[in-house]
Amino acid sequence: MATILDGLKGAFKVSELRNKILFTLAMIFIFRLGTHVPVPGVDVAKFQELIGQGMLFGFFDVISGGAFKSFSVFAMSIVPYINASIIMQLLTVVIPHLEKLAKEGEEGRKKISQYTRYFTVVLAFLQAIGMSAVMGRSGTLHNPGFTSYVVIVITLTAGTALLMWIGEQITEYGIGNGISLLIFAGIVSRLPAGINNLIMQLQAGTINILSLLILVVIGALVIAAVVAVQEGQRRIPVQYAKRVVGRRVYGGQTTHLPLKVNQAGVIPVIFASSLLMFPAQIAQWFQGSAVADFFTRYFGWGTAAHTVAYALLIIGFTYFYTAVIMNPVDVAENIKKYGGFIPGIRPGRPTAEYIARVMNRITLAGAVFLALIAILPNFILLATRIPNIYFGGTALLIVVGVALDTMKQIESHLLMRSYQGFIK
């Protein structure tokens, strides 16, 4: 604990890093402020009766930081942006033009990011139209009419666009990944309400102290496991041959290629959650129809089919996102380019195949771990009999993962400053 405090003190001594941290906190404050700004013309009490207390909307309310249940301007959260990012990354694999842009470096990525922004606005606009139409039919609007619909749709779409802009500003000018930090802030902001709910259930006799202790122990074990897996890596030795350039000799050292067990981080969990929320949300809006009843009964949040689909999507997205951010062929070419080789493996294609084989094995372990953590609330319910654990494995995974990534960025800034000071 003292080391962490010393690190934070050191971070605030560096003016550039201090400005980045303060900028990030200011953006998060704007996000939290927006969650308390209601959408005009909506009866919030009737809206809360409409959505009920289902597990789906409970978790959605957690990641939105309470904005959904209060139907604020940020009610749709950053989910349309995440869905747009998923679709764009899938299209990058199948559309040659997008694949070409992805290989063009920074300029190509900027162009894809621009397409993602436009697509986010389109998805947010369509989702806002659906939400306003259903709310009009369910009687949750004070004055149903064309003007009310237009105001709600524009407000919700603008709220999502603003969140997208805030996330990108944090990524560019602040510390950490902006979108992940917004989800992190939303989850953390709901923890006090979740703890208060547990205390109320304990006082009412709904749960006992033993169940609460089991929940705390499971939470501590999950945090320890997440940290261990996030930090775990397989180190492949790489030997660089000596090169003579003029009168100087370069290379000749032995290093390693670190392959993380969980290369994709928390992105697969966020992707899978967002993808499963969309059809479930549509089904909830049309309660009473045969299709909605069938979906809720067999594919609702917490059912066996939903749990299996959730786990498989996480495993699939883990492999997909790992392949996107790390290409074994490119890694092998870079090693060969600088005169390196893996002992016992020929440079070039055999090296790429070896790296891909190792990555597939360790990625499977990381993907299965992510899936088990994500479906943990179902096991917590069986072990503790505590209902509605919205901040279960998925929330803990996101919170711990984002916290580790952000602290690593701060640490890298501090190390860079220390090295500069040492050289001077």
C-alpha cells in the first residue's frame, strides 16, 4: 500500500503526468454528471416499472453507472460504440478495402476509427428510435407525440456521441483506455449501492453472515486469480546473431518474446456482454409476444443457453482479438529482419508456425479463464443464495483489468522520467 501511495505521489510530481491524470478525472466527472441529467418528457418511475428488476437490466445499469435506470442522457451508455467496433473489426477481415486500411499503419487506423464513429451514431440513432417507440406505447412519456419522440431520440443519440468523444479524449490526452475507463467508472460508482443492498438484505434476514463471508472470500480469490492471469506470460527465448557494421559489433545477446496468457485483456468480455445485451434488450421491449416469451424463457440472462452462448462468445472473441492485435507472421518477420531466431526453430515460416502454436495453447487457457469468471455469478448464487449479484465476475474482471492497465501506463511514464533523469 505504501508503494502505491509513493507511486501516486511521484506521478503528481511530474507535470505532464499530473495533467493527464487531472484531465482523465475531469472527463470522468463530466460522465458522472451526465448520468444525473434526465431525458426530457420521460416518466422515470413508470420506466423503472417497465424494465423491472431483471438480471439483464441490472447488469446493464451497473456498466452504465446508473444512467439507464434513471434514464439520463447517457442511458444507452457506450454500448453502441462497442457494437460498432465489433462489427467494424469483423468487417476488416472480410472486406478487402478495410483490410488494406488496417495494414496502412496509423493513417489507416484513423480512417477505420472515423468509420466506427459514423457507424456508432447510426446504431445509437436506431436504438434510440426503438426505445422511444416502445416507451410511447407503454405509457412512460408525459406527452406522447412527434416532438417528444424527436427530443428523446436526439438526446439519447447525442449522449452516446458525447460519451464516445469523452472516451477518445481520455485515450488521447489522458491516462488509460478511455472507453474501458468509462465502463470502469460506471461499475465502481454502483458498488456502494450494491454493498448497501447486501447490508439491507442482511438486516432483513434474507441472507446470513456466512453467505456474506463466502461472497467476500470468492471476491478476493477472483481478484487474485485475475491479477495472476493478467500478469502471466509465456517467454519464448530469442537469440540474436552478432553483426559487424563498420568497426562496431551489434547483437549477440539473448532475450525473450513475452506472450501473455490473456493477450486480449477485458475486451472479449465487454464485446460478448454488449452483443448478448442487444437481442435480449429488444425482447424485453416487446414483452407479451410469443417470440419475446420464448427468448426470455430459454435465452434470458442466467439461463443455461445464455450462459453457454456467453462463454462461447468470450472464447471466440478472445481468439479473434488476439489474432487482430498480434500476428505471428509479422512477429516472425521482425525477428528475422533483425537477425534473431528461436533456438531449434528455423527463421521465417517455421518460426511463425511455432509462435502461432504456442499462442493458440496459452490463449485457450486465458479464454477459458475469462469465460469462467464471466459466468461466476451463477455459481455465486448457488453457493451463497444471494440474488442479483450484478457486480460479479465480469464486473470484477473489468475493474481489476482496467486498473492494472492504467497503473502500468502510469508506471511506464514514471520509469521514462526516471531514466531521463538518470541519463542527465
